[in-house]
Amino acid sequence: MILTLITHDLGVLEETTLQALTFARGLADDLGLELHAAVIGFEIENLADYGVSVTHLIGHDQLDDYSPSAWGVSLAQLVETLRPTAVVAIGSDRGNEVMAHVGAISGLPMVANVREIEASDESWSVLRTRWGGSLLEEASLRASIKLLTVAEHNTQASPGDQPSTMTTETFKPELDDNSLLTKIVDRVTVAEGVTLATAPVIVSGGRGVGSAEGFASLEELAGLLGGVVGCSRVVTNNGWRPHSDQVGQTGTVVAPDIYIACGISGAIQHWVGMMAAKTIIAINTDAEAPMVTKADYAVVGDLHEILPAVIDEIKRRQDG
């Protein structure tokens, strides 16, 4: 079987975990194996739509909130019981963290951020991203049970051709004090509504914006489009925007429907953080800038002239 860890937060699925489930379904189909899912602490519905035949519900009174060590111990015990061919999770912070715990506990190698697999009986050939997506590595994975995470936004989440007949089995792990060294004990709301990671539209600014005040037009455009404002690293280094707005290898990895890059040259560290956007629009005075040459659409010109014109046109159409 192929076992997939379903990552969630208090029962709310991580947006990208269904991408890992879709990837795992393809792997299971290629190998002629069943697709199972592991869910920790909370019941998740509709997994049968994605081809899951058995859900293993891991329950314990200490699993009422996220604990990377407790999740790792629990999943490792389930893996030892089931002995699946492979365990798959999404390559999010949570997915990579839990799978790293499983690898450390079980003594098995874990391969992170996989994009492609050529599976054979013993050694699997994998293609994975490293250095925030700026490097592709070909590697061999040889282990009695393969542990891997799938690169986010590499696979389009999609239900199976038809829902499977799914059963649910419960599993109670053995947890002690050492299993609960880290645990969420309180939650504070720091942001509401659309966030950088979930926004369908991101209007992002770079050095070309020129100042903190220059982001006013980006804020207005993002508001009109139902999106949020992002920025490049140089912007945060200059103190124009907080680090929480930074997109890129050392910021937030995003995959909006539309990414509007204003005055951003397109350094590789920024590009790997937003290259999963469905449509990229670049506005820049440099026609040879990497962002311009890679974008789906580009406007060569002064963003301080272009953005006000775009804003006026959107307002005109909305009023009309």
C-alpha cells in the first residue's frame, strides 16, 4: 500500500495536502497498490473522492492539537504496524517536520520535496527540488519503506475518476512525556481574511517601487482585485515592508491565480517563491529583466505611470 499523511490544523486541511494525496494516488496506480490515508486526531471527510480505500484514524487524548514530536511518534508506530511500501506527505513546513521525525524514529531515509518518481522493486529514482526550488536533484531512494514529501504546487489536486469504497480503522499510539516535548498550547489570531499564502491575486513590488510610500498604488490595485500586496527581499531590507510580506526562498512560497510583479528584477530566490503562479504579469522599465522575459505578459514602462492608469480603468469598468 501507499500511505499518505493528511496534514491539517484542528481538522482543517492544509490547502496543499490534497496535492500530495493526488500524487500518491498516481504512484499507487502505477504500482498496483491500494491508497491509504493516515489522519491524526481529527476525522476528515471526502477522502474517498481522492481514491483512498482505507483511512487510519490515529486517536489519543494527547492529540488534541498539533505536536510535531507526538505526530511523528504516532505516525512512526502506525508505519511499523502497517509496513507500507511508501509513506507520502506534502512538502509543507508541517509535512516535512513530521516526516523528518518519522525518519529519525524509524531509522529510515526521508526524501523531501519530490517532483517525479520512477519506482522499481528496490531502488526508486526521484527528482526533487533543493535550495528553495533553485536546484533540481536526481537521487536514488533505497529503503524497506520509502518516506517522502511532495513539493508543494507540483501536482494539481484532483479527485479520482470515481469515489472509492472507503473504510475507517482506528489506531491508538503509545505516547509518553517525551512524545510531547513540543505542543501548541495557545493560539493568537495575527491575521484575518486573505493572506499572502492563500490570496488569488498578489500585487508584488520590488526595488523599482522606490519607497514605502510608493506601495500605495500597489495596495489600491490589490484591494480592487481582491488580493494582497507582496514584495521582494530588497524591499524588506530597506524597511519599506515587513518581512511577512516577502515572497521568495526566504519568505513565503505562493501560487496565486495572478501574480503582478512591479519593479521586480526576478532574482532566482524570488522566482522560486512565485513561479507556481498560474499567470505572471511583469511591469518593469528593463525589457531584459529576468522577470520580464519569464512572465506570461509584460508591460515595459514606469510602474508609477502604468498602475494609476490600470486602477482608473478598473474603477471605470466597475462604475459602469
